[in-house]
Amino acid sequence: MEIKAIRGFNDILPEEIGMWQFVERTAREVFEGFGFSEIRIPVLERTELFARGIGEATDIVEKEMYSFLDRSGHSLTLRPEATASMARAYLEHQLHAFDPVAKLYSIGPMFRYERPQKGRYRQFHQIDAEVFGVGNPMVDAEVILMLLHFLKKVGIGRLELQINSLGCRACRPRYREELKTFLMKRSFQLCEDCQRRLETNPLRIFDCKVETCQETIADAPKVTDFLCEECILHFNKVKEYLEMAGLDYILNPKMVRGLDYYTRTAFEVVSYQLGSQNAVTGGGRYDNLFQEIGGLDIPGIGFAIGMERLIALLSKDKKFIPHPSLFIAALNGEAQREAYRLANQLHLEGIRAELDYEGKSLKSQMRKADKLKARFVLILGEEELKKGRPILRNMEDKSQEEIPMENLLGILKDKILRD
Ligand SMILES: [Zn+2]
Ligand SMILES: [Zn+2]
């Protein structure tokens, strides 16, 4: 029987990869311009890291993690997100020893055991950017500016920035209690999941997609009405810095984010590019995460972009399929040796050149060149070789010219690299 890929695990094919490489390249350029450095973290970590870092009472930890016991009986988990691992690496390698501020990004696959559906995979990819070690609201605005700049650069239009503040350890518990009391009185309107969330993590009810839950929570108290003085000050500063950067925003007090470790600034970016509203990405501040996993009191802020979703939003007319610049159609043994030598030289010059390996007729080689959408074809038949003048055919305008054998490489390079 033919072996197929696991459900929810996707191949990214050569015809799609150009878009992925473009997005990754743009992320690297933009982020490094903002002073970020790449970090690569393992895909496998101890389960405890995510249980403590993400929070036990989250969907991710409760039912979506790929966890298993290894041969030594350790519980390991394929990373469902990158932030906890990046924070672990920061502590483990004492990246704070020289300078507490670390601006890091990482690109790679994440794993969640979700029901596979269109655009949602069990192995999916994220671009993560995090700043550790700064509580200053200036950084909140800087990270948001970088995110929006990146999205514009990859070509996502009609963006809307939504922001909220989730409070801190000092003020959120009071809000949580208030919210719980409010929802307790209406618990009969909540779905089964939310009835459970009422006990474990009532803030998560905001994220529930069930209509009755949405209706119930619509009139709930707002987190921003419960902020302590410091949180209000922080939030006001964030808004001020966003305005200084020329960014418009919308206050969305219902955006609370699913993860336990978020504090203060939370943000989401939506795009109206495809008509309807599409959540592109989100992130926020998490000043409690480090204490959850390591005991140090280090603030952090960042965001994660789902690459599959981002790529689905990108214009399909962006062409990233690489076509050969030149196809060398050669006929007999001697011409084929010449074609082989020439192709190697072009490859060493970084020019994408193709030739036929199967000894096909000149006609069928021309058909192949056409199919590959080669820009030029060099015809090296018996006649051309004898005369020492191969024919260069421009496949776009169908013009042809003879090229002297002596300076073949130079002329080809000149023509191919000219436009
Ligand atoms: Zn507070
Ligand atoms: Zn619900």
C-alpha cells in the first residue's frame, strides 16, 4: 500500500514554496532592521514547560498538545507555540547576563492536535517575534509598528489594529471575580465548555464562538474599567507612542487573548482585504510568563503570525514559480557534451539553466522548454555546431539570432542578466 502523509501534516510543494520564501525573507529583513536576531529552538520540549508557560486551563494544554512519553519515561511535547521555548532559552543561556533586553524572532513549525480543516493543520508554521526584558510601553508600540510594517511589506492591505489592556497581577483578579459573578448569574446561557471555563478561566469565554455565549458576554464588565493606576498609565503611554508612530488603532475591550500569561497590552490585526474581516495575527505583553517557568521577574512582549493563514490572504497573482532562464536544446553526442559544459558554467554563475537528459528529439526538447516556461532556448544542433554558431531563441517575442561559439558564455550572461 502506498504510504501517505499523516492527516493534518502538509507538504509545501515547489510551486508554493516561492511564496513561503518571500514571506520568510521579508520577515527576516524587516525584523533585523528593527534590531531583532533569529533564534532557533527545538521542536521538542518537556511537557511541563508548556503546561506552566501556557497555563493548564487553556485549550492548548488541555486537549491540543502532541505529548508522549519517550523511552526514558519523560513526558515530552512537540511545541504548540514558540514563546515559552524562547523564554526558556533566554533563561537557560543567560541571554540577560550581558544586557537584559533581547529582541528575538523565530520561524518554524508548531504542532497542535486540532481537528484538521481547511487552512488549519496539525503541523502549522509561525513567525514569532519577542522582546524580553523591557517593561517600557515604548517597546509595545515598537513591536506593533514592526508587525504592521511587515504585513504591509508582504502585501496585506486594509489592516486594522485593535488594542486592549488586560491588566496585571494587581488588578486582573478583581476583574476576573467581577466577570465570574456576572457570568454565574447567566451560566444557564453558556455552552458546556464555557460552564467549565467559568471555574477555570472565565476570561476565555470571550473567545467562545457559540452564539449564546457571545450574547451573554456582550454586556459583561470591561477589563479596562478595572485597571490599576499603573496599568492605566502604561496603556495611555502605549496609545501615545502608537500615535507618535502614526498608527491608527481601535480599542477592543473584548479582546482578551486565550493564553493565561498575557498581561497589559494585547493586540490583534485584522484585514478587510478579502471583503470580510480576517484576523491576521495577534500578540501581547506577558510579564508573568518568566515567573511561571523560571522564577525570574522578566517582562516580555511579542506576537505570532500563522503563516498558512497569512499566505492564504496574499494575492495569488504574485508569481514565485522559478522558471529556467535558459534551456539548452542539444542534439547529438558532441552537442550534448557542449550543452553539459555550458550548463555547468551557467550554474556556477547562478543562472538557472536546464537541458535534456533523455536524448529526446530537438522538437520534443523545444516542447519541454516551452512547458518549463524558459525565457531563452539555445539550439545546438549538428548544423549549428558545425558552423560554430548556435541559435538563441527568445521565447517571449519568438525572435532568433545566431551567437558566435567563441564568446558564448559572455553573450548569454549578458542577455540573461540584462533584464
Ligand atoms: Zn494593573
Ligand atoms: Zn461557550
